[in-house]
Amino acid sequence: MGDTYETLRVAAVQASPVFLNREATTKKACELIKEAGRNGAKLIVFPEGFIPSHPVWYIFHAATSNVANQMSIELFKNSVEIPSFEVDELCKAAKAAKAYVVMGICEKLPKTTGTMYNTQIYISPDGKYLGKHQKFMPTAAERIVHKAGNGDTFGTIDTEYGPISALTCSENSNPLALFALTAEGTRIHGMSWPNFWRITGRPMREYVQIASQNFAQVAKAFVISSCSTVDDDMIEKMQLSDKVAEQLKVSGICGGSMIVGPETELIAGPMGNEEGILYGDIDLEQCVKHKLRHDFSGHYNRGDIFQLHVNKAKSPQLYYRTEE
């Protein structure tokens, strides 16, 4: 009979946070998890920094302005610690949904008052916190509030469906990270994206599709890309002009969630600017079919020519030494 590979339903959540409100956004996230679970999703991916919000205000306000400073303070006050009440609530929701969850959060470490990380956390269908991934490098203005992540948070998570993985925003285009996750055998990869990153130039949706299809092509994996959106409450609290508010409603500026297969095919999406949950049914045997042709970490590579070293050691900044 041999091995069998499951077909399962996956989901990309596309929604706005309750802007800079940790408790309310956690409640909204839990409701969305349960809804996706009722609709049969076994793996649910959320946007970047969904709880309590991604710091997109730096696109419109100078870093040293009073408006930006106050929102950054609110971001820290509403960021998520691990463990915490919010993580416990997410775990309860995942257990109720009987699904794996990849949740984007703004993370702060206990007892700190200034440093935050752009983090994705993994939760199991039995309601257990499995681990986290901290974004390697903050992009552009994210550096004002986010610290570079630690290597010990990088890698795949083992599940009954095989290894799964997740990366945030532009690091999904990091070729070394892509190869490392391919070598670890990822079969389903979650990409967490922000609300938007510019209001002129190439729409974010196009970039998301390029990155999603590229990852799927190289890893021969399924990709779930979850993008956020912007609601009227965010526009008001970020103190945006009417002109900017109208620009954000243009199709393609926000949103763009999609699910991509290992042959780069679009299984579902891309979505427009609207809130919703995108579903796709994926057949994991397709990973085998396409990797038999191109296994870039196996038979279709030359380990004697190309080698990658990944440092997953913890890197504390403070060491104590006491006299024995």
C-alpha cells in the first residue's frame, strides 16, 4: 500500500486588526479561527503583525513626529508577550477549530520597555503553542520599532501533514531562507503580509503573487499568503487625508491574499481589498509529483558545489559570570 498523502483544506485570513487594540484584535482573531475551523480549514494563516497592528503609519508620518511617536507607544503597550493571556486565548480558539494556526503578532519580551519583534507564532489543533519565528530583518521603517529576529526561531514545524513553515513579508524572497526551508522539507508554507506598503508604484498584490509562486516553484510546496486590509477606523486613527484614504481603496493597494500550488498554479485568490477568509483544498501528493522532477535540496542539486550553513544558536546580549 505504501505511504499516503492527505488532501486538506487550508485558509488565508484577510482582515484589518482592531487598530492598536490587543484585546479586541485577539477576540477578532479567535472568531476568525473558529469560523475557518467550522468551514473545514486544518491550517489557518494570518497577516503580518495582526495583533495589534503592523506599524504602517511610518509611510505617512515622520518617525520623530508626535503622531508617529504616540502610535509607537501604543504599539508597545499593546504588543504580545509569550506566554500571555492572548496566546492562551488563541490556543483555545485553535483547539475549538481543530486546526493549526500561524498568527502574526508584534512581540515584546517580558520585563522590557522598548524592543519589539515582528513574529509569527505556531499553534497546534490540540491548543498547544508550538513555537515562533521572528523576522530576520525589519524592512525599511520597521527598523524604528522592530529588532532583527533570532536564528533559533527559524525552521520548520513537524505536523501530521509533514513539515510546515512560515516567513514574514519580504523575507519570503530571501533565497537562502527559501533553500533552508526547502532542505528541511516544507510542504506547506505560510506567508504573512502587511496591509500595504506603498500607495504608488507596483501594487502589493503583484509582489505577493510573484513571491508566492517563486517559493512554490523552488520548494515544490503549497503557499498560503495572508494579507491584511485597512478599514475606516485605521484610516481615522492614523490621521490620514481624504486623498490618501481614497487611494487606499483602489483595488490592489491593500489585500491580495492567495493560495498557490507547487506547480505555481493559483488555487484560490487573489482577493481584492475586502475582508474575508480564502479557502483552498490541497493534495499533498502533488508535492511528491513535482519534487521528483526538481528537488533543489536533493537529487537536483550539487552538495559538493553549493553548501549553506544556518546558525540556529541562541544569541543572548547579556552574559553573567560569577566567581566559583
